[in-house]
Amino acid sequence: MISRLFRLFGFAIIFAICFPGAGHVADFKVSRAISMDQWVEWPGPDRWNEPAVVENFPEWLRFVNDDELRYLRQAGLDTVRLPIDPGFLLQSGDIVRTNTALEGVKRAIDRLRAADLKVIVDMHTIPRGDSNAIGIEKVQSDPQVFDAYLNLVGQIAARLRDYSPNDVAFELINEPTIDCIDKTAQTTYENMLRRLHAAARAKNPDITLVFTGACLGKAEGLQVINPAIVNDENTIWTFHHYEPFKLTHQSATWAGPWVEHIANIPYPPSRLSNAEAAALIEENKTRIFASLIGEQAMKIADGTRYDIDRLRSDAELVREMTEPFEKVAAWADQHGIARDRIFLGEFGMIRQEWERPAATRAEWRIGFIRDIISLSERHGFGWSMWSFGGAFGMVQEFSGNSLDNPLVDEVLR
């Protein structure tokens, strides 16, 4: 169902266009998916060698029961994206530790398959700054770390040969932070993709491989890639879409000062009257000045006022939400990639940051997610919501606690 907002504005969007392939046609197809949590309680690297952590990897296995997995299938999803943290697996050279954790990944796949869900195993790299723990920064910049990452890709690809390529796919890197505008940086990233492709294919010639672009996996990153760099038709190309970012990430402490002090912006913002918008701007300004000072506080308060006023225009909101799809669709058509080989790998709207009041309401999240799904399906793309639990939780909140009203079936009605 398309919300009134998108019925009013309408789109002249071309539906899926399929181009004939010259070689092997992949059997793995995904249409409707959700990501599991990467971590549930985020144990720090100082705990990563504890048996309780290693033996319960991925961590969500302890918090999710089989009825909840069956609920996902019954609600209408066909696939689960399974994020695993490469930093955790690379942090120690202990073969026994690594094998124990990878056996946990297979247990996770087996449970998902038992619920009749296909699986995308996602090498879910994340930023960790200059921490001693391995994040996307070290994977990108340290040749020794990248070599270890390639070896890990090969190990996992080999283990995934135990599954039908119709049922399990392999996503090789998540949200790389390399610049997609600078040509030198883009060349570096494309060379990384070639090596990742070779490492996976050497161990598993049949599995569908999922690739993304640089610039945090946004549409702009995919837009500048020449897919011929991997010369492989058994691939899916993915991008992430969280625009408007202040709307989708309001209150997220890890997303930076421009969003962490903001809350209660509804979807769509045009539902606010002039008086309600003014009151919301003041509420957010008070929160910003309670946490920040000086020029930074002024800039963020002014930026928040500007964005609330701007997004109250349905035309501006629709443009910002639609543009990434149009960029990726044009790229796919340019390179003769069938629309069902494109995958919106992440989107969503935050519910509540850890240990903070709720930042949004269920009705806003349902409306936003329905409209992103509508845009994705109108373009012929598969999609995956972020995520099962946590700050963006659709079924659980934190630490395995179930939402009073899970939203998956709500957004799919």
C-alpha cells in the first residue's frame, strides 16, 4: 500500500526491465527481507575471547526463538540478511576460536533455513575509528588486515558450499567509507572488490555474491562502479538508503551531533501545523543547547530548524526519498543489469536510542517504511529492512525484549 503522500505526488517510474545475460544466471533471488542484529548487547573487545561470547556468536541466537523466526516468514518476508562482525572474527589468530564462531554462523543459517527463510551472510564491517578493534578503516587501509579479511572471506565462502546457492548468498563488505568521488580512491576500492570477488570465487564458484559501492554503500557509491570489474553475472548489487538522515536517525548518539540531540520529527513532517512546527523547533533547540555550547550549538539548532521547515514540503521530502532509487535504476539500465539483481540492503527509521526516550512513534515508522518499500518495488528492486531488534527494531527492542506490537506484518499489510 502506498501512503497518501505518495499517491498525491505519484511517480512515472518504469517497472522492472530485464536484460538477457550472456552467462550463468543466478538462482538466488530476494524480494522482501530483514536484517538480524549484528550485536544485541555489544560486548566490548575486552570480552571477545570469553567462551560465553565466542560460543554464542552471532549473539542474537540467545535472544531469538524459533516462533519469532517463523513469524517473519508468515508475515511475508522471504529472506534474512545475517550480519556478522568481521572485526570479531579477525581480532584473534586463534584457529579454534575462529572455527567455534563460524560454527555458530552455520547454526544461525540452519535455524533460518528451518523457518523457510533464505539467507544473505553479510560481512558487516563497521567504523571503529582508531580503536584497537578492527573496523572498516583498518580493513581498507592496512594491507595486512585486508589480506586477513580476504582469507576470512575464503573460509566463509568454503563453508557456505554446504548450502544450496538457491538458498544462501554472500555479501562481501558493508558500508565502505572510501570516497566514491575521488578517482584514485575509487580505483583503490574497485581493486578491493576484484580481490574480494576472487577470494570468494576460489572457494565457492556457485554462490551468489552481493557487492556494494563506496561512500558508505549509498546510491552515489554504486553509481560510479563499472560492474564489469568482476565480470560475473551471478551477483547482486546493493545500496543503502536512510534519507532524510535527520528524520531516520534522530536521537542516534553514534550518528554525530547533528542528529543525536534531535527527536520527535514525525513522518511525514507536513502533518505539522505552523504552530506545531514552531513548538517542535523550540523543543529541539532546548535539547541542543542543553548539551552543546557556542557556535556548534547555534549551527546545529539553525540546521534543525531549516530541515524541519524544508521537509514540511511534501515535494522536497519526496525528492529526497526518491532520488537514490532513480540514480541506481539509471545505473542498472546503463550497464544492462536486471532490476531484480538490485537490492536495497538497508533502510529504516529509528524507534529509540539505547537508554533514551522514544524518538519516534510506530505510526510514523510504519508510514515511512511502507513508502520506501513502495518505491523499491516500483523500481523492481528487492529490499531488506533494518532491523530485527535494537534502536531500529521491528520485532524486538533491546536485549531480546519483544515489542508490544511487532511492526513487520503492519508494514506489509
